[in-house]
Amino acid sequence: AIEGIGYGLQHCFIWPGDDLHGEALMGTEAYPYHDGWHGWYAPAGAGARGLVYGGEVYAESGWIDHDLQRYAIGGRVMLSAFMLRTEWNRFFETRDDGSHDSLTVGTIDAELGITMTAHARLGLGLGVTVTDDSIGSESGLCGVVALDVFPLKPVVVHGVFTYGSVGDFGTDVMTVRATVGALWRRYELYAGWQATRIGAVTLDGPTAGLRLWF
């Protein structure tokens, strides 16, 4: 049933040149563009891999201001049409008096791939957002839109939008990020931009990191 849903939805967005041969793209190659494949997603049982799971982990750092930096780790695991994703951002601020402050913003979510081709995947999901600082921790529900594009070797494009609220007062938390990377085997070096808005405060700036595909 899941395979049938995936096969129907993936035809909403077909990349020019994709030859599906009537097969739903419910698996992955070992990593994007592996063994001559023209993306990451592949029919289960096809190519050198074609398994129903795959994923990636990454670490990155971002610059927001001369006294405010961001560090993050995250990862995703794909299980057929579903994706489990998490990301944790740590913001460090150095005050004028030399003291330090920090804020953690994390998300855990589950996504369903509504369109999947070898070249692209668009996912929609629901999850939980968590914030933690010196005052305490808060959490709440969030919605997620995620896009992966594999236009041509070795380029990888990622985009993520999350929106939700945390705490008893329903403080809005929104994150928008976009990166472009280059692959060498399983390793992707990427750079882009991330903006996180908490209430009326926006923390945004360039980001760069290293991603490992599996």
C-alpha cells in the first residue's frame, strides 16, 4: 500500500530524463550519484543499492554577529517513503562584560515524501520543537516542509522550513534554511543560509558544514 501511494504521488513531479520503468522510488543508492546513478532515490532492489533505508548526518557552524555564533548537528534516516529528521542548534553569545549566554533550539520530526524522483524529494511532516536556555525549557508541535534536489553530479541542494510554537504562551518558532553542497563519494561540503525566529527575535546568517551520507 505504501509503495502504491509513493508511486502515485511521485508522478506529481517528474524530473526531465527520469526513467522510472513503472517503479516507485522507495529506496536509495549508497549515496547520491553513486555508481553512475543520477540522484539518491532509486527503486527498491535497483542499482548497486536499492534498499529501503538510507540517511545522512552532519555538523556545521554559522555566523550571526561578531558576538553571536551558532553550532549545529543533525541527521535524517529514510525508511521507504518516510523520513525521520532531527536537528539541534546551539547559539552562543558573548556579552560586553565578557560573560556568556546560550540558547538551544532543536526539532524532531517525521516526514512523508509526497513527491519522489531520482532527482528530487519533497516531504511534509509534523514534529516537536524544543527550546532551552538559562530560564528553562519549553516545547511544542511544529510543521515541516523539506526539499532535496540532486540536479547533476556532484551538486546537492537542500531546503527546510519549520514552523511551530512552544510554551504556555505559544511563542512562535520558525526556521528557514537553504544550502548548496558538492559531493565527493559519501562526503558533502556545503554552505548556505539559516534564519531562526523566536517570537520577535530573528537569528540569521551564513552557515557551512560537512555531511556524511549512508
